[in-house]
Amino acid sequence: MATEDSGIERAAILLMTVGEDGASEVFKYLTPKEVQKVGECMAKLNTVSRERIEGIIKSFHDAREDNISLVKDTDEYVSQVLRKALGEDKANLLIDRILQGNDVSGIEAMKWMDPGSVAELLRNEHPQIVASILVHLERDQASEVLKQLTERSRNDILLRIATLDGIQPQALDELNQVLSRVLAGGDKVKKASLGGAKTAAEILNFLGSSVETVAIEAIREHDSDLAQRVLDQMFTFDNVNDLDDKGIQTMLREVQSESLIVALKGADQALRERIFKNMSTRAAETMREDLESKGPVRLSEVEAEQREILKIVRRLADEGQIQIGSSGGDDELV
């Protein structure tokens, strides 16, 4: 059901046409996750019709013509305008907030590391330091790091993430001792609006139902109101049923059929019927047959596919294509 002209695939095809040097220059501007997704797609491409290649190149040229660069260096332009308007002191306070996301702290390098390496690096560090690092990482990467740690450490760190209201410069100074040369300029990094119940909920969404339950109870023992706020921010696979029909249809266009079949093995009948309702009659019949003929699947595999679909749902929500409300591993057969 994934559309043939999905953004990732179109980007991969375009990069395959510009040569190694051109593609390598583009990759320099992508995030680790974007590099992985585009790279994987490029590796799977075998043959593409000339008509489709020409269509993608034309779309790229059209899009480029529609977007005109206003200034060469937007960060510098914003900084200068604010300084002239507000004065040096007031402007600097505001500039830190506006441009904070572009401030490379060195933790950026950890986004390129596999979760096992990150976990090994942080295993013996203070939970507060680990929490301060994990809130900078992609939510699924952070969850994979937590899976490598003991249950006690994981719960302690999640509690600290949930109660974190920002990163102080002193904390980032401590990170220099952990990351050595990887971290630079920690004393210059300003407090960031990271952490909180929403961040803890997003990480928990990737950890699986059994871990989620234990972690929530650990947070509840510390602060019952906080545990409820974390729960309210969580969006699980069952909550897909809370999407409106248009939202489900948008999601289905992005999800591979085989992935959906495995994910639905662990879904209740109400959610299955809701999915079928938003497919064509023929597609729904085929999906029912495939689901019935599919043998037992390990719960860990079901949850893995459900997490992948939830990533798509969150991306679509971030892009404003769908709306989600606030509302995961045992290895059984389902």
C-alpha cells in the first residue's frame, strides 16, 4: 500500500541519477535517520522506468523554481536583525531560543552510533547524565539504548526524563567527561526545552507493553500525577482506532501490506474492522484472507511492525497530514 512515489523513494531515485559526488554532497546535509532510510531505499532499487525518472527530475526542477532563497545565511540574518532591534543583551537571550536547534553540541555525533555502543558508553554513568543525553536522540534510538540497560536503571532514567524541564550548562559540562572529544563546547550550550512527560511517553511507546507497564508503575510510585500525564501523552497501536477515517486512509497509503498483516495479528477485532472499512472492498477481502492464512507470529515481531507503523503515524502527525489524540515485549505467539 505504500505509494510508488513516496518521498524517500523519489529522493533515492533522484540521488541515483546525479552520480556519486553529487549524492555524497547531498548526504552531508541529512540526519543519520534520513541517511539510513534513503540509503536503504537506494540499495533496494534495481530498475526504474525512464518515464518515472524523467517525471521525478521534472518535479525536482519545478520545486526548485518555486523555492527562492531569501538570504544566504538565515541564522546570521536573524541574529543581526534582533541585535539591531533589541540590543545585544536582549537579543542574545532570544537568539539562544530561536537558533538553539542548530547548535551542534557534540551529542549530535551519538546519533550516528548504534544503540548498543551508546548504551555501553553510558552504562556506568549517573542516570541524570544518561537522561540528559537520551532526550537529544531520536525517540526510537533512545528506546533501543534503554533496552540495553537493567530494569532498575531504565526506570530511574525514564523518571528523570519525565521530570526533566531543561538541560543546564553544568550538566553538559559533565557530559564532556563521558564523551571526551566527541563533546565540545558544552559550556556554551544554553538550557534546552527537552524532556518532560511527552518525551518519556514517546520513548515508552517504542519499548513494548511489558516494559511500559513496569516503568509507568515505577514513575507512579514517585508521582502518581506525573505517571498519569505520561500515560495521557502515549499513543499506542490500539489508538490507531481513534484516528478519523481520513487519517487511517492516509496512514494506509504509507504502510506496506505485509507489515500491516503482521501488525494486525496483535490487534483486536474492532481495530481490524476499522482498517478494513477504510480499504477498497477488494483490498479488504485480500487482507482478511492473508490475515487468516498467516500462521502464528511471535509477539515481538508483531510489536516491531506496530512500532514501525506508529513511526509513520507520528511522522504524518508532525507533517500535519493527520491528527492524533493523546491517549507497546513478550515473545508469545498470537
